[in-house]
Amino acid sequence: MKVDVVNMEGQKVKTVELPSAIFEAPINVDLMHQAFVRQMANARLGTRKTKGRSEVSGGGRKPWRQKGTGRARQGSIRAAQWVGGGKVHTPKPKDFSQSMPKKMRQAAIRSALSVKAADNELLVLDSLELPEIKTRLMAQALDRLVGESSALIVLPEKNDSYQRVVLSTNNIPDAKTVLVNYLNIRDLLGYERLIIPVPVIAQLETLLAN
């Protein structure tokens, strides 16, 4: 698949051949859904918790004798029916994480990249550089490149040049930067346009190779 390569002004400068194994892979919707659900589940903390009867303080002594008082028998003032008592059948810490083989995760990302390419939602840049850290400059560049669409910007590495892009994008609500090593299904499906500099293509071939 050949696509146009544009500069930061949105002008075509050349064309590039995209690897068919990455950008023309079979589209498996069920696999993408499974990978998305896994990522969302793994993001859950599962730390909600309330104290049970054995965990609250106090209540070591029986409040009154078993018989002869006319009152209901009680074993502890920290039982569930007492104010300040322990709770019954309430949330406990839980691990929500799901496992998924690496090859399946890679296949899901290839499917998502193929969807972007097929729907013309992929934009390839010859270079991605800013002269200084300035949100306004990045916002103007994105307006030229993708208009009002939300955008995911994939960066090949962390260096001073790309760090200026990251810091200039942080305050733009409909844009996000991510290193190619951390490319994930949630971000791919969550943004309307995908922006990648030319060096990212070779890295994707290495990372997503079968």
C-alpha cells in the first residue's frame, strides 16, 4: 500500500510503501474487542475494600449476659447490626487483570492499524519537529494536518526533538503522544486520526513481526 508523506504544513513531499503485513492485515473485530477489554480490565485497581467484623476495633467483650435481660442476645458491639460495626458481603480487593498471548495482542494492533489505513485515517509525516515548546505551535500544526479531528501521534524515540512535541501536545485535549513501544489498542481505537513519522514504520515492522 502506497501513501502520501506530508510535511508539517500538510503538503505532500513524497510517497512511501507501507508494509502489507502491518497495514493490510486481516481485520479481526473480535480480537480487537478482546484486546480492548483486557487493557481496560488491567487498568482497574481493584482496591476498594470495607472492614468486616474481625477487622474493626473494639467489641472484645460481650455487651451483656446471654439470658435474663429481656434483650436480644448479642456477642459483640461490633457486629454488623451495630453502628460502627463491621460490614457484611461488601467489596474486597480483587485482581481484575486478564492475560492474552503476545501474538494475539500483536495481531489486534495490526488489525487496528489496517483499519486506520483502510479508512484513510493514517497520516505519515516526513519529520515531526518544533522549534520550541509551545502549545500554540502544535495546535496550529494539528489544525493543518487533521483539522478538528482527534489525533494520536506515535513517536519513534524519546529525544530532545520529540520531547518538545510531547510537552507542546500535553495541553491539547484532543491529541495525545505515545512512544511506538507503548502503542496500544485503546489509543488506536480512541482517536480519529493516527499520525506517524516515517521512522516509525520500520519500528512497527520490527515490533509487530509474526
